[in-house]
Amino acid sequence: MLWKEMWESHRGRIVGVTGGVLFGIVYLVSGFWDMLFFALVVFIGYIFGKRKDLHQGSLPQWKEAVQRLSEKWRPFK
């Protein structure tokens, strides 16, 4: 019962991390710096899965992010 509840509430995160791990293992067969890339791939998979769980879409809204950053980092306020 616990696994079913976890799957229903965190499906995107579980699939994202699993995908990241699988793609990372394929790349990881090589060395230390590749381990850092592996961690990045798992993190990206987690982020996409979390966004899916929260029903935010698979990709970030770039226009909103650029607008928010430009308002925050305007050189002359």
C-alpha cells in the first residue's frame, strides 16, 4: 500500500530519477568527472519529474524566467 501511494503522489520524480540513473549508468562506465555528469543527469531528471508532479509542464517557462531575472538584475533601478 505504501508503494502505491508513493507512486501516485511522486510518479514524475520516480520516473525522472530512474531515467537519470539509467542514462547516467550508460555514461558512467568511464570515470570520476563522468560521475559529476551522472549527478547532473539525475538532478535534471528529478527536476523534470518534480515539475510533472506539480503539473507545471515538463519545461520551465523561459519568458517568465527571463522577465523575473531581468527585473531582479536591472543595472539601473
